[in-house]
Amino acid sequence: MKPFIFNPGEHIERNLFLSVEHLMALYLFGALIFWLYLYRHHSFMRQTRWILFGTLIISEIGLIIWSIVNGLWDIRYNLPLHLCTISLLSSSFMLATNSHRVFEIIYIFGIGGAFQAIITPELFYTFPHFRFLHYFIAHFAIILAILYMIWVCNFTITIYSAIKAFFVLNGIAVVAFIVNHLTGANYMFLARKPATPSLLDWLGPYPWYIIQLELIVIIVFGLLCVPFYFKNWFYMRFK
């Protein structure tokens, strides 16, 4: 008999958004970001890199095993075509290889995608279910991995990074759109809006919200470059 935290029928929650459990997860998220920034120059940050790497890999393997064991693995849900799954795998590679090329792409849509997933979770389980723990741990680790590369490794991006990320994201979206059409999936929410509350609820109906999303992506990608622009400007002016 499986422990109750792994049972697909336990701890179902249809209204997780801004519940007590969700708010506590947001509080923990903020505390982890503050901790990473506070200790960014500490000697144990080298170990932190590999802790984040292990967390990302184990969380993804754990989800795959859980889905298979419970008979829930489905091509419509479990291919690595969700934006956050792509970000997770890319973040793992970035941490292992110290790749700046991966960072400048994953920073742009990793921060945006994982942050939205934390704020408006598409999740139907609550604490202490495995899926609740996996969901937030994985998304926390994605953002912490990116911030690690910024604060500890001093990685930066330029507007050209945003342009590259935009084309990479749209290339992935084309693949996801085709898979959605062939399987009835909803990868990257390109077939329909999520069933849970999300920012997409403020946009128009399908397929018009996809066009609106493209415009939002351009704006968000530009805004994510702004901190680095000012950082470089101050450095050049006051060095």
C-alpha cells in the first residue's frame, strides 16, 4: 500500500490559488531568495550549486516514477514540452556545465515561466501530497538556479540574449503546437487556457490569446533585460 502522500486520490484541492498552503509556499520562496542573496559570497555556495542540481534532477525523476507507478503517465501530459520542464532540464545543464549560453536563454523564459507557475499554480493537490511538494520544490529550484548564476557567478545578459530567447521559445512553441494537434495535449497552453486561475484569464479567447501572449512575451523579455542594462550603465559610469 502506498503512503498517503503518494496516493493520487489524497489531498485533492481545486482551489489552491491563494490558499493558506499556497501563501506559505510563497513565503518560503521569498525566504529562499533572500537567503541566497544574503550568502551569495559565502564559501558554501559551491555546494549549493550541486544541491540545486540534485534537487532539479531528483524532482523530475521522482515525478516520472510517480506517474508511471500510479498509471498516470500519458503522452498528453508527460513529454518534456511544458515550459517549466524545459527550464528545469536546461537549468540542470547550466549548473553542471556553467554554460553562459544556456543561462542567457533560460534566464529570460525560465524566470518568467517558473515565476508565473508559482504565483498561479496549475495544480490540484495540496500539502503534504507529493505533487504539491514536487511542484513547488522544482519551480523554486529553477529560479534559484538562475539567480545563483547571477549573484554567485556574476552572469549577465544583453538585449541580444532576449532576442535569441524569443526565437528559441517560438521554436519550442511550434513543436508543442504540432504535438498538441496530434495528441490532444495542451503543452505551453497553446491549445486552451489552463483550468486553474492564471494570467491567461485576462486575455482573449482561443486562438487570439496566443497572439496576445507573443506581445506580452516581447514586453516581459525586454523588462527582464532592464536590471542588467542599469547594472552595466552604473559599472561603466562609476568604475
